[in-house]
Amino acid sequence: MKKSTQIKGNFLILGTAFLWSFIGIVTKAVSYNGMTVTGITSFMALVLLLVYNRRHKWHPTPVAVWAGVLTAVMNICFFMANKHTTVTNAIVLQYSSPIFVVLYYRLFQKRKLKKQQIIAVGICFAALLLFFSGQLTVRNMFGNVLALLSGICFAGEFYLCAKPKVDAVFVHVLSHLICVIFCFGYTGLFVRQSYDLRQTMLVLAAGLLCTGIPAVTYTIGIQMTTALNANLIAMSEVIMAPLWAFLLFQETIGSWLAAILMVAAILYEIRIEAKEEILN
């Protein structure tokens, strides 16, 4: 891989993480129900993905369908989590996903956990306990659980999309289609909500800029850099999203120690996996 190509790929992934980092802010800034925000942003992302991939050859498989369902659940849980806990907690808990990927390999492929992986998993779960121990209010706890479910589903998406012959474009299109149908249906049946032009335009813009365009830039950038670089650069969202939340809403993180432990465990695991990949 040419160095110039890899640098371009790294910048595309960084741009993706930068745009992703604003979605929680937008969700928190509007009065709309989380389901409504999910439906509108997914609609915009779906349109953009279909236009960009209009010549794409679709390869639906049972595994891809399951990955699409998990991705849809991840999106819904993450958007709802931002309504019931802080933006910072939502994004940090979602990025616990690499640890669950390790567990999926152990459960479904019977891979034995290495010593380093056991250490990483242990540290991460200790960090999760720290997160929850300091936030026992019903409102925050519900949001934190949703964010953790989002991370579990995020891991499932990575695990299934890594399997051979899984059409990642089909997965993302299906996930957004599910979100549009389910969220608009739920909003129409169960949510009494008034709309105003300013908030609607803000959510539409977020769907385009924070969900749709990142979906495209990520699929391009991931092919131009290494998996390790992509993982590490994408994790910059864990820093950026809390920064925007602090500047705009004066939010403080639930537990800095928990966040540091979790990020350290994930980076440790990624580096171990990368070294083994190089050696093999």
C-alpha cells in the first residue's frame, strides 16, 4: 500500500469520526423523541447510500441480514441513549464494542482467550462497573444500559461483517431501512409530537452530514489504510464527542477513571491483535 494512499485513508477515517462525534450533540439539542431523530437521520443516510451505490451489485445473505438487524438496533439504542444519559457516557459505553467482539469469537468460534485478552476484558468490565456505580439514578441508568446495548450490537456488526462474502453496503442500507420503517411507525403510533422547521432542518442536516456522508467516507477510507489505523483513528470520537458536549452543554463525564480504563483496555487489545496479525 502506497504511503500517500494510506495517509489519504487515515484522513478519511478521521473525517468520519469527526462527523460522527456531532450526532449525539444534535440528538440532545432537539426536543424530538429519540425514535424520531433516528428515523429522520436514517432516511437521509439511506437516500445518500442508495444514490452513491446505485451501480452496486447486491449480495444479500442470512449473515448480512442479521448484521443489518444488529446495526439497526445499535443505531436506535444509541440515539435513545443520548436522550437518557450524557453524550459522553453514551459514546464511551458504545466504544466498549471491541471487548465484546473478543467474547463473540470465544463463544461462537470456540477460540480460547489469550492471557492478554483476558486482562483487557477484565479491565473493560471493571470500567463498566465504575461507570454504573456512580450513576444509579433511574434516568441515567436507563440511558447507560441502552448505550451498553448499542456497544454490544456494534460488536455484533463488526463480527458478522468480518465474515467472508458479507456485503457491507447491503448491511448498512438494510439497517437504515429498518430504522426508517420501525422508528417512523413507532413515532406515528405512540409519540405525540409537534414539529418545527428549525429542528427538522437540523435533524435532516445531521442525517446527511453526521450519518450519511460518514457511511460513505468510512467505506472508502477503510480500504485505503490498515485495520489498526482505522480502529485507533475512529476512537478519536471518544475524545471529540465529550469535548463538544462540554463546550455546548457543560456536561461532565460520569467517571474519568472508567473512561481511561476502558480506552486503555481497548487500545491494548487492538495492539496485541495487530502484532499477531503482522507475525502471522
